[in-house]
Amino acid sequence: MGLISRRTRKRLLPLLFLAAATLSVLLTLGWSEPAQAIEAKPYDELVFPPLGDIQIPEYERYALDNGLVVYLMEDHDLPLVSGSATFRTGSYLVSPEQVGLADIAGEAMRLGGTATHSPDELSQMLEQRAASVETGISDTAGSASFSTLSEDLAEVFNLFAEVIVRPTFNEEQVALIKSRTAGGIARRNDSPDDIASREFRKLVYGDESPYARTVEYANLENISREDVVEFYQQALRPEDTILGIVGDFDPAQMKALIDSTLGQWKSGEAVAASEPPPGEQQTAGLFVVDQPQLTQSYIQIGHIGGELSSPYYAPMAVLNEVLNGFGGRLFNEIRSRQGLAYSVYAFWSPRYDYNGLFIGGGQTRSEATVPFIQSMYKELERVRQEPITETELAFAKDSVLNSFVFNFQTPNQTLSRLIRYEYYDYPSDFVFQFRDQVESATTEQVLAAAQATLVPDKLITLVVGDMAGMNPALATLGAEITPVDITIPEPTAQL
């Protein structure tokens, strides 16, 4: 208090004494008795109320005259609107000589500007409104999305529609995207994890499959702006588009806005699009990417999987829970008891419209590589030979069902699911059918699913690591070892 004057201190002292006295009275009169500790109950005596039924928010579905399908779902909790357009296209339509074309077209739709706004103008207008418009094309679908404040809906939706209907694919932006892609090629072997994932998919599907192809410099040399424009014109059509919008909007105004923009979108020349290939396994066996600089091995084990329409989807989802997580068999046996892994997993991962993967693996120190692989083989064979326990079944079913509610945390999630089901021709209540099948799953059904979907003769085992540091040696597994070449071909021209 050295900085306070003597006069000020005299004024403050009575107030301080009064405050101290008041606090003392409050503490004396208002201090409650110590709370009685609640005795902890054993976990098996805890009772929780059942989860409430999932309620799908009301929505409207209709189609424009040009064939474009629209879903509208109102949500007035926040002054926000978001939406997405899903296009029936994909990189599977691209020839092997032009791998990467669909990805470049997907990026350049947004980054390349529109007929009325240059790339910089478009970005600036969105930034000024704290809005976004994004586009992309994956293996078997394309998408464009937007998000905005409700007050800016008209302006942002017009920009969103321009990106879809009138993109210009600015030459400089296309070149920039190609340059970034080339940079990605140069760095693609930097991560052992990335090497393992990429090469495993090639071994399963074949390196010519659209589900495993990688872009090379030669592919980029074969792609021009004109190729990008041609792919867009053939790949995006209103009759093959589903638009979904959720948020704080007036339905009548929203419909008028859609009709005045995307309703005027006309189809170009009709081009018959092929269906995505089903995805078929190309090989099996033991493969290695020798990386002497590594002190641990990155391992992937598995084979072709199935589609979500498979009758084994629900019981395999239950088996996934038995195998994985902190209480799962793989964690308990391979990581905790044997100490063979930093991470370990195995799961059946189906896809909507082509065969997915059954994939397991993990990371371990180099000298533990062979014991890790042997233990993985043993655990996978075990679930094929004997039923899981009733305790495991109950815990796994609870895990799946308790996570079910997270599929519907927001109206946006719900609407996205409805659109996906229509796009891939699944029933609109597919997720509820899945829930019912999980609830009724038995140990016998899980065993039958494991026996049908896990095929030891098809297993592909890929190791990325230092072969010299593996002790025992990889040859101990008794299988022929096939080396995998990950050399990046050099470009033949300036990109």
C-alpha cells in the first residue's frame, strides 16, 4: 500500500474492517454441513435409463424440372445455413493414363473461379462474409458444399451455384493444383504409415484399380486444362445430382433461390457412365518394403472386404468391437500381455458401392515383427474357430448401440445420411435396420460371419520396416517374401 496516500488509507480502512466482519458472519451462518459421501457401487449394479428413440427431423424432398433432387431440412437454433450437392461421378471414370484428372477437376471447380468472378474475387467475397464453398471428387462421388450466415444466404448460395454451373477452370489455378500434386508425389514416401496404407490397397485391388491407383508425374503431363473442362462437362449433370440444405431459412424463399439458380442448369451432351467396378482381390502372400532407416515395423494384414449391404455387416460390426479398443482381444493379448505393439487393430470395413477391406495391423519394434504377425494370425484364426463369449457379445453390442445416437447429433448429420442412402440406392431406414440386426445378433451369427468373411488363404501381409533388424527373420513365417518397389518414377517434362 506504499503507493496509496495516507488520506486514502484512512478512508479505506473502515471499509476493509466492515468487509472482513461481514465475511466472517457469512461464513459462520452460511457454511453448510459436510456432504455425506455417496458410497460407490460395483459397476454391475449400476442402472442406466434406456436411450431415447431417435427422432428424424422433418424434411422435404422434391425434384426440379431438370431432374435435380432437393432435400430441405429446417433448423432455426442458430442463424446458419449449410448445404451440399452430391454428383454421380468419380475418379473411377478416368483412364489409367490420366489418373488424378478427377481430383484436379474437383479442386479447380472452386479454386478456378466462375464466369462472373475471378478466383481472387470469389475467395474475397466468401471471406468477407465468413462463408465457405468447397468442392471435390472422390473414387465414386463428387461434391460441392457451402456454409454461411442466414443473412448472407442469397449471396453465398448464388456463388455456390455459379461454382457448380459456370466454373471457368482458370489456367493458372489448374497449373497451381498440378504443381501441388507433383509436390505430393515427391513426398509420398516420407511417412511409413502412408507407404503401408497405399501399398496395401495396391496389393488388394491391384495397382490399376481406381481404388488403389496413385498419381505419377507422367499422369500429370497427360492432363491439360481442356481435359479438366471436358471431364467436368461429362461428369456433372443436374439429373445426377442430389442437393441437401439444412439450417435457418424460409422454405419458400429457399425454393425460389434454388429454382432461379440450379433450376436453370441444363444437361450437356449425354454420356453413358459406367458403374463403379466391384473391387476384386488380386493377390495374397507376404510382402515387404525394406526401409533400413526404421527402428520399428509398420504392418498391415488383411484382404478384400464387402459392401454395407452384406448380410454380415451387423455381426461383423459386433466382432470389430470384440477385437478392438482398450478392452478388445488384440489390445489385451498383443499389446498388454505380450508387449508386442505400440498400436494394434483389426476391423472389417465395408463400402457402399464396392468391396471394402478387412484390415488389421499395427506398429512394433523391428525385432518383434515376426511374433507380432504370428500373434495376429492366431487371434484372427481364433475368432473363426470358436464363438465369442456371451460377455463379449453383450459388451460389443452395447458399444455399437450406445454409439448409434452419435449418427444423429445434428440435423446436418441426419440429412447427409439420407442423401447417401439415396445416392447409393439403400433404403432410407438402413441405419435402423442395422441397429435392429445388432440388437438381435448372437454368438453363433458372429462366428458364422467371421467364418464367411475372414479367409486365411487370402491374407495379404505387408511389412514396412528394416528387414535386417527383424529377429527372428521374416523368413521364419515360412512364406515366400515378395519385395515391393516404391521408387518414384522421374518426370519426363516440366510441369
